[in-house]
Amino acid sequence: MNAKELNTKTPDQLRDDLLALKKEAFNLRFQQATGQLENTARVRTVRRDVARIKTVLNAKAADAAK
């Protein structure tokens, strides 16, 4: 997921994606705590995707406030 893809989405779609990623991050943390996590790199990519979506949402909110 890159910023160009995210810029084309509406804020509602971004919030839905953000919610899904946060749920996935929770599940990944749970798997890591129980020792069942196989792909440890996925935690990092999910965290970065969450940050990317939050950045785009904040930029869209700043543009709307102008």
C-alpha cells in the first residue's frame, strides 16, 4: 500500500482500512505473545501502513479546513 493509492480513497474508506489494519495488528500481537507468529515482518508493515493512512487522513483534514 502506497500513498498514491491512499490519496485516491475517500476518508470513509481510509477509516475502514485503518480499522482493519488495527484489528490485524492486534491479532499479530496476540500471535506473537503466544509464539504462533510465523511472519514477523508483517508486524512492521502493518504498523507502517497504519501510520501511512493516518498521515493521509490528517493531510485531507488539513486541506478541508482551509
